[in-house]
Amino acid sequence: MLLRERLEIRTLALIMLCYGIWGFILFGPVDFPLWLTVLMLVPVITFHSSLQHECIHGHPFVDRRLNDLFIYLPIGLFMPYPRFKEVHLTHHQRARITDPTEDPESWYVTDEQWAKFNRIQKLIWTANNFLIGRMLIGPAIGVSSLLRADIQRIRNGDRRLLGDWALHSTLCGLLFIFIGYFSNISILGYCIAAYFGMSLLMIRTFLEHQAHPDRRARSVLINDKGPLRFLFLNNNLHAVHHAYPSVAWYRLPGLFRLHQERFVEMNKGYFYKSYTDVIRAHAFKRKEPVAFPLDPV
């Protein structure tokens, strides 16, 4: 059997639906206004990233190479899928998530880095610590940080990484050719949609983790019931995902309902009722200090 379980047909169907909607918006018979095309593409690109996350964790197929093949197309433009996979799996394998010296998905910096920042850099990173700021400049910070690190590794002789970026660049180039010749949007318009697709994803990642002495309390629970819950494939229940990283998206709500008191107790009440509460609390209020507030181990 190719699927991990029969219910994985849901994940496969969503992958096909995502590509289908994306293709219809870009290459379908309806010539939408540019602003509407961009607006429709943004959540589709965000959703594709959520599906990539599912495939990274081994869904919907038993064969991980098949998962990778189905979701590899870089419609989000800014990160090669193999790099997303490597960074995210490293994040899950580290006991000290959020620690910038160990966790590649940490948004904190070390005290040494903060001390070396000039006034403009400190202003940028402080703005990035508000939800609105994270949505506006977070994608640029994340992509530029990844590029700097990867360029250094490539200079040091990492040929595998060079191959990942070369293939990604080739696929993006082919995508731009198809968009330029056959789609209802300009290449610049598509790049804008891709950026804000990543920006929308920042609503999920903004509060996913906090620096806390107890590592079990570092992952959030957001009991959202709205469309963002579906767009993020239940990763709002992030503490449940970290406790059971191989469990499919459609099983996370059931696990949470079954063990809700245990999960809330375990993560020390790092809990929000909805993304509306998150936005109200942190749209213009910083989450935590930019510099990692815990002592190194």
C-alpha cells in the first residue's frame, strides 16, 4: 500500500486541490484583475507550505521520496524544499528548541549578536518581534539569513547544498517562463504573491515557540476554530505536533481533545483561544526580547 493509512487520501486530495486551484488562478480561462489574482494566490501559496510540512513528516505516502516528489514544485519561490526539510527536521531533533545556537528555526539571536548590531539592525529586529513587523519584514529576514548561511557553506565546499540551490533556481526559472508566457499575472506580481504567502505563514510561526526553562513549555497551543486552522493544517496545536511529530494533521485535534488538560498543564499554560487573541495581544506588542533570554547550557 502506497499510503501510510487509508485516511491519508485526505492529504493527497488536498495536495491535488492546492495545485489545481493554483493552476486555475494562473492558467485558467478567467483573466482576473492583477490585485485579485495576487490576493487569491497568497493563501494558496501559504497552504502549499503547510502541505510541504506534512510531507516532511512522512505523509501521505510510506515512501518519503514519493512525498518529496509530489510537493517539490517551488511555488513559494523563496526556499528550496530540501532546505526546508533539513532545517525543519533539525528543529525537531534539537532538545533546546528556540536556542539560536542549536535551533535553525529560532527567531532569537545570541547576546553576542545583539551586542554587535548597529542601531538600524536593532530597530529592524525589534520591529520583527511584533506580529505586524514579522509579517512585513520577517520573510525578508528569514530568507536573507538562510542565503547568507548557505552561501558560506557552499564556499566551504558543500556541493550537495549547491546542487539543491541549483535545482531550485532551475525550477523557479522554468516556472517564471510559464508564468511570463501563459499566465494571467506578471512575474513581479507572482513574486509579490509569494512574499505575502510567506508573510501569511508568519501568523502561525510567530508564537509557535517561546523561550522557557522547561522545554515542554516551549510550544504553543492555539485552539483556533477559524479558517487559519485549516490553512495551517492544525499546526496551531503546535505542542501536540511536537509531542507526536509523525501524526497526520487530521488527527491532531482529536489528540488535543482527548488530552487537553494534560497538554495545557505540560506546556505551562502557553495557550491562546484563537488567532484573533494572538493578533490582539501582539500586533503591536513585542513577543519577548530579541536576544535569547535563557542561560546557555
